[in-house]
Amino acid sequence: MERPSPGAQRVEHHSEAIDAAIERVVSGDKQAYAIIIREYEKKIYTYCYCILKSREGAEDAVQEIFLKAYQNLSRYEKQASLLTWLYKIAYFHCVDLIRKQSRWHRLLSLCKERLSLSAPTYVNYTEQAVNEMLMYLNWEERNILLLRVVEQYSFEEIGKIMGCKPATLRQRFARLRKKLINQRIQEGGAANGEVAERT
Amino acid sequence: MEKWPNEPESWNLLHIRRTVQRMEMPVNSFSDKIMSRLEEPTLVTNKGKRLRKAFMVTSAAAILGVCIISSAIVSPAMAESLKNIPLMSGILKLVGDFTGNTFTFSKPEPWSMGEDSGMTYKVDGSEYSQVMLNARGELENVHLDVKWSDLKDSYKKEMEAALQQVFPGQNIAVDTVGISVQYGLPDDSPIKSGALYLNTRVNNTFIELENGRLHRVVKSLANEEVDLDALKTAESVFVGNGLEGLKKGPLNNPLLIVQDGKEAYEFHFAASDKGQFYHLEYDEPIRKAE
């Protein structure tokens, strides 16, 4: 079932429990941080999974992101959305991981040529569906799609998270929409035009 | 199986959003792991200190950004749309009619996607819920999970009947049922505007009812469960240059879909060295040999 979109265009309503938890953590009550983790971990995990396309990678990333957030929670300003703040940490963490991965990309691609591709396994239908929907987008496009369509942030807000101009994001978003439409058409063609008749 | 029509882009984006939001974590929570790592004395390493230094810069940028965000939140357009929201009592009655229960809603939250915008409400006490109105104050959709014990009696009966159809003779217990109604969808959308959908999941089987009748069943199969004739026929598509040289990879997580009484397999094959999949929908009712 769909959750209400928490996009940054919305008015951020911090629950009193979260506000209190933040204050407790900043005051030294470490255990109160668990409240914050449980509130936002699913969104951050989903974001990381979609960007990194790896369950294991997302599991590690979500832990690192919350550790980073904990270390810097005293710098968090309440007029900001805590979720937006966490997304910013998550974005830069994922960028860092992807850049590191890219250094090894050429080496890995050589290895892949020698190995038969083993199909990824999915824990459930939703995970598979998400992978299939996003597989034709690069990680930057997936990032914009997630923040814009799933979380419904404005381009200005995404620009703040990513550190780039809203106009650039609008162009990228328009391109990825075309890409999705074209992909949809191609899929339709393949599925509808290339199907086998059962004998 | 009949073709499922290509959805217009807006429906496609909505579908992406909903599917992503349905994703579950592999564990119930990471909090224990993270909390135990907070206790480790080596948490702040040199690398950590460097990151912290770098983070100070990004954090400052985030805070600066939020000041701008705050002023943008209450735009004149959004303020105008707020005026059009109908009285809460009307929405409550509508949702009450769908669910048979009385709910209270959270504070409204603005949403926007492309040129569209409006407000969403969350149903208090429901883990997943959304009541979405457009800028004209018209109800766009209602989605909420309802515990079985809170489900309207008539829906319980409908779901029980559907479960008996799918799992005849078995006593299946369901914890939660999803209720969904959407409006304003195009005619060729696979989801009917105004139709009430109930759904639940039993192990690896997803069950959906449309207006009280079993509409769709999606079952995730083990490879061994696939009808070999169907698989062979599907694989024949890759023979020759029919798919412009596209190579077939190993079969992965095949699905058996039963919709409106018609059965179809969906086969997914790893199709390139980039780990992409070719999606093949089998276009003929398939019956396993009896």
C-alpha cells in the first residue's frame, strides 16, 4: 500500500517524538537515536537500493548513512526536513560508492566477459519489479526519478540535495521521461510483437 | 492472455512511485546493527574525521537550502489549491463508505507531480495509507491497509471467497488487506476508475479483487514449476535473429499470472552482460498438462 509522499514541497511535520528524540540524542542520550533510525530507515534503504542496485550494498550504505547522520546530528537545524537532510547524506554517500566502483569497472568488465552471467535473485516480486522499471536508467537518472517522482521533491529541492541547478535537473528529468516512454514503447513492441504462438 | 494496454506516461510514473514505495527492507530494522556500531570505540576514525569535515560543508549548504525551500513551500498556487479542498467531513464519509470504518486523518500535505498538484491525507493508525486530492479538490485515490479484524464484513466475505478460489479447501489467515480506489484514470488504464480493489499477499502469491470479484492472481514460481512446453515455446523466440541477436540468459523468477480467468506466464531472462532482462509475455492461455 502506498505511503503518503513526503516530498519536500510538503510542509514537513516533524512528530513530537522525532523532535524529542533529536534533542535527546544531541543531549547525549544515544539510545534515542534508534527512534530516528526506525522512522526513516526504510526510505533510506529503498533509495540506496535503487541507486546502487544491490541489496547488500544498500544494507551497508544505510548503516553508514545513519552513522554519519548521528555524528553530525548536532548540526542539524530543525527548520530543515530531517528526511531531506538524510537524503543529502545518502546521495553523497552513494555518489562516493559509485565513483569508487567505477575505478574497478574496467577490470570487472574483463572478468564478466569470462564468466557466464548469473541472474540476480530477488527476495520478492516488488524488488524484481523495481529493478525492471529502473534498469534502463543510469544512477543519476534513477536518483532524479526517485527524488522527483517517488518523494515528489521540487527541482529546487533536488538541486539543494545534489548541489546542482534546478534548470539542469528539469532538462535531465525531461530526458529520462522520454527514455521511459521510449522504453515502454519498445517493451510493448517486444511483448506484443515478438510473442510466440503456442503450438 | 489479452494485451495489457500501454499506459500513458502519467500512469507509468504513478506506477513507478507506488512500486518503489512498496519495497520492503530485507530485515525488520537496521537499528540494532547501527546502535551496536555506535557503541564501538573506533567509530570516529581518521576517515571519519575527514568525512565529518567534508560533511560540515555539505550540511551548511543543506541548511541554507532549506531556508529557500521553506519560502517556496507556501506558493500562491498552493495556497489557491488549499482553498479548493472540500470539507473533511465529506472526505471522511467517502473513505468511511469504502472501508466501513471511521477514521481520522493526519494534517494535509501538499503534493505535486509535473503539472498536477493537490493534497494528501494519511489515515491515522494505518501503516500505509493515502487519500489524495487534486488541486480542484477532487478525490484522486484512496489507498490504505486495513487489519483483517478491522475489515468491513462484506469485504471479509469477498476476500474469503477469493482465497477459497485460489487455495481451495485451505484455511488461509490474512493479516492485512489493502483497499484501493482510484479516479480520473484513462480508459485504457488496466485499473478501472472508481472500481474498488482489495488485495493481499499469501506467501509468494498476490491476490487482487476488483469490485468484489477475484481479478488477478500473481504467483512467483520456482523454475521447476514452469510448464516445460510453455518455456520451450517462449525460448524459441530467441532462435535465429528474431530478436536482433538478443541473447537469452537463464530463466529467473518466472511468474504465473491469472487475470480475469486467463492464465499467462511471464518469463524473465538475463539478456546481456549488463544484467538486463528481456521481458517476455506469453500470449496464449496456458494450461498445465493434467
